[in-house]
Amino acid sequence: MLANNQTVDVTVNGGAAPITLTLRATDFANIAAASAAEVAAVIQRQTTALRAGVTPDQRLIIGSAVP
């Protein structure tokens, strides 16, 4: 379950400094029941180093956008 102002640190391609994503209640209809699409949208808004999407069975998928 997600919570307001929860952070997630992601290291992209072994980079020196992780990217910190901050999940805010205002980004979701209900952060406690956030959908994969809502989380993907937050990731897409916060960084260009990652690409986020949703699989056909509604699971979050994240990949590096950095070559």
C-alpha cells in the first residue's frame, strides 16, 4: 500500500546517484488503492530517465530511458 510522501529510490543503469520518486496523495484518486496506471503517470512526470507503463493485465512496468 502506498502512503502520502512515500519515496522510492531507483538506480538507473548502475548510475552513481539514485533517482528519488515521491508519491503524493494529490497524484492519485486514492493513494491507498493506487492503480498501476496512476503510478506510471507519476513516474513519467517526475523523471525522463525512466519509462513507465502498464501491462495488459494491469501491472506496472518500468524500464530505463537512458541508453
